[in-house]
Amino acid sequence: MTQLTKSDFYFDLPEELIAQDPLLDRSSSRLLTLNKNDGNFEHHIFKDIVDYLNPGDCLVLNNTKVIPARLFGVKEETGAVVEFLLLKRKENDVWETLVKPGKKARPGMRFSFGDGQLKCEIVGLAEEGKRLVHFEYEGIWEEILDTLGEMPLPPYITHKLEDKNRYQTVYAKYEGSAAAPTAGLHFTNELLKQIADKGVDVAYVTLHVGLGTFRPVKEDNILEHHMHSEYYEITEEAADKINACKERGGRVICVGTTSCRTVESAADENGRLKACCNNTEIFIYPGYKFKILDALITNFHLPESTLIMLVSALAGRENVLAAYEEAIREKYRFFSFGDAMYIGNNV
């Protein structure tokens, strides 16, 4: 296969198609269905997804919960305002963070948040300009963060989010993400009940989404791109459901690239899962042979991103770019709060 370059995944996206706000009804987004074998596509509404799921299939959802990870504090010496973005909890209230402006944020510097409810000190430096920060507080960390923190919306969303819950899936359970698994934002509890009533199994996995999700591919040769590490967990119940689905000839349909990356990271060479927890740096691009996933529900992704490369591995680069051209022509909404795609063989 010819070596693919970053520019092979470029498309021109009008800025006005980047969705700035979530729709009132989660399941009323548009849905573009794409046949992964022949490239045919059709237009639907997201709640029509039920028609594409068959009894005996297994729907895989990522139940991670986004933490309000953006904090604004003041430097104790000068009162200058500084932004902290929590990325990963290390130990004993030490977090790996992005600090803006960061160049002058050196070890030993102290900051205060709110009315002094929360204080911190920079205790070390990490790779790519990140800082290790030790937080000090009295009370319950989650409650303090909920009071003082803001949702870490991606940089392309400039509108203020009025309701924090709209950047969470309705099934979000385990805190740890710096970004939402956005394909899951389209599901309502009613829709999930309809799906279960149809005889579709639902399996929950956990992958805590890092900001590496939004990290652009800088290298022209995509094989030189390094993925950030993200923590995932698969329970025995989820592994059993997914394995049973494969054994009975059902299809495993992942909701979002994070669910896909979780099951593909944990699968053995025979396409079976065991309960496990680990970190993954898996990078899926055309040429990859899927071990577990049969179909994918996903949003529309950034040009030249690892996410559009993953989708292209499933449906073929030409098919995906043609479907994206159609979505742009039809003015679909893109990215986190945007519309959705279903990529499978029964379209």
C-alpha cells in the first residue's frame, strides 16, 4: 500500500459548519449513514439509528465522565490571572496540567482559586511544556472542582456552555476525562431503552479521553505521529457481552472512536477480550485490520486528524472523503456538538 501523508486526509471545512451549541434534543441531530463496503450514503435523523441495530448486536459505549478541568487562578505574588487545565491525576493531589501563560510558571510558584478555597504549587515540569501541580484544599475535591472548574471545551468552540451536563453523555459514570466521548452525546435514556428493547446488548467500557484527541498531526508521514497515552478499563461483564456477540455472529458497534480504540487495544490476536485495565497509545489508520469492531457511530472530525484516519481505516479514505464532501454540501454540523455518522455494512 502506498504510504499515506497527512495531506491525504485534508478537506476544506467552512468555519460556519463548526457546531457551537448542542441541540435542545440530543437525538434530533442529523445522521449520515455510510456503507463501508461500497461508499453509498443516505441522510437520516439520529434517532433512526435503531433501524440499523439488529437483535444480537452489541453496542459499546464509553462511560467516562468529563471533569470540569479548566480552572482560573491568580498568582499569589502578583495577582496575575492564570489558567490551569487538569489533564491527568498522578498521586496525592498532584496533577499533570497545562498552564497558560505557561513559560513563566516555574516550580515553587503558588496560585490561589476562588476565595482561597483551593491553592496550588507548581512542583515539577513534564513533557511538552506541561507542569506537575500539587493542589491544597479542605473538604471534598470533587465538590470544590465542581464549584470552581469549567468544562474544558475544545478550542474550536467559542460559545459559553450554559449547562455543564450537555458536555456529558447521559450514561457518564467514571470521572477522568479532559474531553467528552462526543459520539455518545446523541443518545438519550429513551433511545437506549428502545435499543435494549430491540434485543441489542449494551456493553460499557471506560477510556479517559485526554487532550491528545485534539492534538494535530504535525508530521507529513503519518507513521511518525506519536499518540498520547490514555487509560482504559474493560470489566468482565463488558468483555463477556462483546465475546458472546462475536460468538453468535452478531456485530460489535462502537459508539465513538474512544470505544473503538479501547476494544481494539485490549483484543488478543484471536479477537477476544478479557477484563483488563491498561494505557493505550493505539493509532488506527488505513491498512489496520479490526479485531473486534464491525460498525461505528461517530461524529464528523477535523481535517488531517488521527480520528478521520481511524474512520478511513474502516470505510476507506476515498469513501470517507466523499461522504464528508456530501456532508459539507448538505450543511451538516461538525465536531463535538455536531451531527453523526453511522458506518456499517447494512446501509
